[in-house]
Amino acid sequence: MRTSLEQHLGSRQVGKVVYGSIIGMALVVAIESHPPKPSVMAVWLLGTALAVGLAEVYSEVVGAETSTRRPVGRRQLRHMWEDAAAVGFGVAFPAVFFLLSAIGLLAVDTAFSIAKWTGLGLIGFYGFWAARFAGAATHRALFKGLLVALVGAGLIALKAFVH
């Protein structure tokens, strides 16, 4: 488990998962005040993950082809799909909590709370490890993880402020 976690943290998909997590958290926060049924929320998250993943591939293909003036090859396209899957995973992850709510294992409010705070925790976790892998001391890495997590906390606070 530790080896696979270290491999993941050293991969280029980390940034894509973080990106997707921020999108998923933004969707959860935006919809929380008028919550749909948990199954609907799960479908919205999965649909958003698919749409964002496809947009990721499309934008990368267009960017690559316009900058290189050549069609994208299979190898490049495979990497683009891997990146899109990582973004999609980040967006879709909170769907798990809404599926648990849909089958009666969590209250809807609890699913929203867990979805928000695990997104925040994931963003901070990746920020911490990015700093550690870049050579920062533990205390500095904790500080960086906290600062990065403030992006998500700011989104949650903004929602609380305007609602």
C-alpha cells in the first residue's frame, strides 16, 4: 500500500486529481443549500466527472495539435486519457458519500459535510506531500498544505457568506 501511494504521489496525475477535487468540491458547495436527492447528487458528480474528463482530453488534443501542427499520436493520447481519468476521479470521489446516503447509511447533510471536508483534506494532503517531495521540512510542508487547503476553505466560507 505504501509503495503504491508513493508511486501515485510521484506521478503526474496528482495535480489532475487536485484539480478535479476542487471542481467536485465546488459543485458540492454550490448545491448544498438546495440539496437534491442523494442519488441525483451522485449522478451529477459522475456526469460532471465525465464532462470535465472529456473536456480535459479535448483541450489537450486541440492545444497539442495547434502548437505542434501535427495530429496527436496514440502515446500522447494515452497520457491525455490517463490525465483525464485522474481529473474525473477527483471530481467523482464525493459521489461515494451520496451513494451511501442513497442507500440509507448516511444522512444527506452528513454526506454533504463529509464530501466538503474530505475534499479539503485531500487538497491539503497533496499540498503537504508536494512540499515534502520538493525538500521542505515537515513544519514548512504542513504550512504549505494548510495554505493550499485554504483554497477549499475559502470556497466553503464564500458559500456560507453569500447564502
